[in-house]
Amino acid sequence: MLSLLNEKAIRKKLQRSRRRLFEWVGSDRYSRPALNNLDRKLEPYLPDRDGFFIEAGANDGYSQSNTYYFEKMKGWTGVLVEGIPELYERCKRERPDSHIFNCALVPPELNGDAVTMRYANLMSIVNGARKSEGDDEDHVSRGIEVQESLEESYEIEVLGRTLTSILDEVNPPSIDLLSLDVEGYEGQVLEGLDFSKYRPTFILVEANYPEKVDEKIGSYYDIADQFSEHDVLYRA
């Protein structure tokens, strides 16, 4: 097992080195990791250079990231939020030029509280993200099933913060894109954003419960595009 882990670590390092080399010469060949080509689908809507993003559910900063390409190849800057500490540490190594926060995004009543998360790598969730405790369990079990490198899950308590509290700390001049991939917790995350202070031009949501998203932002946003069954782009 140890030998296999070492092999995977070495392979990842080599892949990262190759990617960085290609980026250094201006090639994005290995720099578009977004699932379902979401970074390509986003590109026509967004500023070509020097935009500002927020990505919630950042994972390791590269795997399935919707913002990696824009930072590395287009000069964007922004905020990455990841609740699972081990993924947050990888994200810091992968995206040192971003503002990176280790917390779970929550509604205002949970700001500053400890909240429980379940680790499932790319499918990690805040407890209560799905409609029932059984749905949470099913989601984590599915995460273990579909991710080859994931053998088990665990629970961990992390700090809950509203997105508004983070943006108050960063103080961005404007926000071009908010990308939400929070496995069903999107309604609660959006509840923690004060739209009178911060209104991203575009919000890309993996909308597991679109009715909750519409309830929170329908007064401020229209649907600009539907990129996949669950991935919806909203425009202010």
C-alpha cells in the first residue's frame, strides 16, 4: 500500500511539473481541469484578462476547478474556499497567488460556529446539505464508489463562515464570477451573501436543488445559460 501511495504521489508531482512547464511557455494543454468543459463554456461570458473570481468547493485547487485556467492563463485573481483541511493544504500549494480560506460557507446564523463536514474528496459535504441524513449518507457512499483513489470517509468539524464575512476581509473591487460546487448546500451558502454589498456579475452553480437557488437569487439574477443537467449560469 505504501509503495502504491508513493507511486501516486510521484506521478502527481510529474504531472504538475509538466503542467507548469507548459504554462510557462504559454500553453494551456494541461490547464483546463474543469468538469464538462465548464471553463471553456464560461469563457465567452467573462472578461479576457484580469478578472476576479470566487470558487467555493475548491478541493485541491486543480481537480475539476472552474477557475484554475483563468488564474493561470488569463491573469485572474480571486478567492478559494475549501472546508476539508487536507484538501485546503493541497490547495495552498497549488494556488499560492489566491486568497485561500479553510472553512465551510454557511448561512448567517451559523457564522463563527463549528459545523460538521463529511470527507469524500470531490464530493465532500456539510452535514445537512442533502434533503435528509440518509441522502447525506447515500451521497458520501456514492463518492467512495465513483472515486477510485477514495477508500473511506470521515467526519470533521470546521469553522463556518458566511461568504460576506470573507469578502469583507478580502475587499474585492468587483466580482466577475462566483462558482459554487457545494454538493447541495448552495442555498445556505447564497443565504450568507449580502447582495446589497457584493453582487457577482455571473454565478455558476452546480444546482442540486435549483428551487433553493432561485429562491435566494431570483430577485437579482436571470439564467444566462444551462451548461449541463445541473450546471446553471446566472447573470446579474
